[in-house]
Amino acid sequence: MKKEIQDEIATYQTRRWFLKNCGVGMAGLALNSLMASDGVSATTQPSLQPKVPHFAPTAKRVIYIFQAGAPSHIDLFDSKPELIKRDGQLPPAELLKDYRAAFINPNSALYGSKYNFSRHGQSGFEISELLPHISKHVDDICFIRSMHTDAVNHAPAQIFMNTGHDLFGRPSLGAWTVYGLGSETQDLPGYVVLISAKGTSGGASNYGCGFLPTIYNGVPFRGNGDPILYLSNPKGYDKQAQRASLDTLKKLNQQTLEETADPETAARIQAYETAYRLQTSAPELMDLSRESQTTLDAYSIKDPKESNFARNCLLARRMLERDVRFVQLFHEAWDQHQDLEKNHPKNCEDTDQPVAALLQDLKDRDMLKDTLVIWGGEFGRTPMTQNEGENKGRDHHNKAFTMWLAGGGVKAGYTHGATDEFGFNITENPVHVHDLNATILHILGFDHEKLTYRFQGRDFRLTDVHGHVVHDILA
């Protein structure tokens, strides 16, 4: 038996010598080196070190305020007097040609907005009375009134907006950003996710890393208790013992990494070290007790310890100050198939003032100029009603909706695109999801066609094989 074991060991060692030292092995290593120089090697180790983009960016960090559930553009940003005039009438037949709604019979009564619109700022942008605080910042904002998307239901549309594909498994915009730019902080993740209300229908796929190495994944911070589960040490386990354990674990993982070149092992090493540093940095970050009462009031934060959208907006600013590259807020509360006149005002009350305070806070700290702020949902809402009487709402609508950007080199006080008199079809300068993502990457210094990652034999990118930079919205 002993001789059999020795023979197996000898065979194993001979195989290892062959793979590591014979000509075929060297040729393979040479090929791998050439591939690595093109950025396509599967064994290239992932890194969070800051990286240089393709060209000079106008923004170096992002706050993405994702209003999941799809806000109604008709009631917030896209005033339609003709729709109000025809309230209760059936839509024109030509409007509905080849149109399929998600849930309603398309030939349902038109539903004019019940909210007044008025012009604000030097730009004269017309905005709903539901957004009195954001209305004060219209001259800082670039409104895109001609967004459209492929998906018509929440989960696929959210995933499509965030990853450029409506199926699970693709990297999110935040993951691509950190993959391309790296991170400037060692104490916090490069990509942090803050969730309020119902979260998202698309779940973690909205902020996942897909086939990119795990170190580029979005890291959700909890609103209560430890920001990340099990971040605190258990009782009786001091810092010295923890450091010694992590050092030993790091040596073992490093040995495995040297033998296998497995990027997930590199990600594991990074994760352990980040978690260790987070034990100090995260509690301090999440503690708002040192913020002035003036700041808390500006964000409409009544209880600094209560987890909600307002608190997340202030946390987003604090994270950028600590060099987090990409912060994404998910707030799913906008899916008003019914009771729109009750719920949309409530949603605006919860989000309007905190968003305006965030914009002002960034301006006051001279951070808005190189921070890109994005606001929007996965699609718009129909001009036709769903349900009747006091329960009126709007169905999903992917053919036209509004999103807005601020800071980071976008054209301030500018409106791009337009829709017809019902807010149904785009009539001017359509912007597809792929176009928006291509433009965001451009703002961050990337040619969206060249920011790629090789997976299963081909190069993938955020915009798939589509997308054009919308230069008109850039300053």
C-alpha cells in the first residue's frame, strides 16, 4: 500500500513538472502573456487599484438614484395639456396601432394629469407641483424626455436598465464602472448599494457583477444594525486574534492563487481584507450624529437612525467624500396601477426634498462638477387609465419616459427629446437604454465599445452590440 501511494505521488509530481516545464507549457504561458497584454486573459488578476480610462472623464464618481416601479413622466416631467383636455375620451385609433399594453386593454379612457405644471429657473423647464424642491434645481439638470426601452415588465426592465440585458447574469453599470476605473478607497467597497421601500423587482441582478470577478460586485449596506451582516466580532474574539487568523488565511489563499491563478481566490483575499477595514470605517460612515441639525433638516431626516430614502441620500454624499466610486439608491414605490393620485404624491413627498438637498449639498462642497447624478426608473406609464373612479392608475409604458442627469459635465438647464401630445410616442431625439449607458460611460472616460471583458470566448460590453453616445446632452 505504501508503494502504491508513493507511485501516485511520483506520477502527480511528474505531471506537474510536465505542465510547468515542458515546451508546450512554455508556449501556453507565452500565449497567455500575449493575451494578457490585450486585456483578455482569463487568468489576469482582478484589481481595485485606480485605473486610467480611455480619455479624460468629466465625472469620476456616480450617484444613481433608481426610482424602481416606474414614475409617471406624464405627472412629473412631461406636461400634456391636450391629454388633460381629452381626459375620459378614448385614444385616437392611430395611436394604438400595433400597440400591446402590459395589463390594460389599450383602448381605455385617456387619463389627464391632475397636477399643475409651472416653469422654473432660467431654463423655464416645466415641472409638476409634486416636485417643489427639485424644481428649484432645474437649471442644474439635463432632462431626457425621450427615453425608451425594450422590456415592458418590472424585473426584466430593471435588469435591462442596469445591465444592458433583460436576462440574469450580466454585469451592472456600477460593476463595469469599478472594473474600468478601479476604486480610490481601501476602507470601503468601490460600489455600494442602499435600498429603501420595497427594494427592487429585479433583485441583486441589478447591482451584481455577472461574469466579472466578484470584487466588482455591488455591496448592499443594511439600514439597521451592522451595515453588513456579521461585520462585528463575536464576544470574546479580540482584534489581535482576528488579525492573526486573517494573516494565516491570507497566506493559504495566496498559495492557492499562485498555483491556480483563480480570480475568485484573489477576490476572496480582497473581500477578507475589505471586511476587516470595514469594521472601523463602516460604523463611522453610518453614524449621522456628527451631522448638523441644519443638514438633517435639509434632507428631511427626522430620526438619524431610521433607515429610509432620505437617510440614504445623505449617506450617498458621505460615501463619495470617502472616495466610494459608485453609489446606487434603489427605491421601489412607484408602481401605481391604481391609487396614483394617492401614492404618487406620497412618493414625491418621500423623495423630492432629499434629492434636492443632495444636489445642493454636492454643489456647496464643489463636488457636483465631477459627480454624475442619475435619476429615473425602468420605464414610464400609459396616458390611458387602468381602473376607474378613485382607484385610477397607469399601466407600464416602455415607448416613452423621462430620466434626468446632473453634474459631471452634462449640459445643465437643458431638455433633450420630446413626446407627442399624449406622452405616448417619441417625436424628437429618441434615447434608448443602450444610448444612455454609452453616454454615462463616455462621461466616465470610456469608449463603450472598448470597455470589454472576455467571457466564454468572446468580448462582452455593457451596451452589447448597440448604443450611441448622446453628445447633445454633454456640456
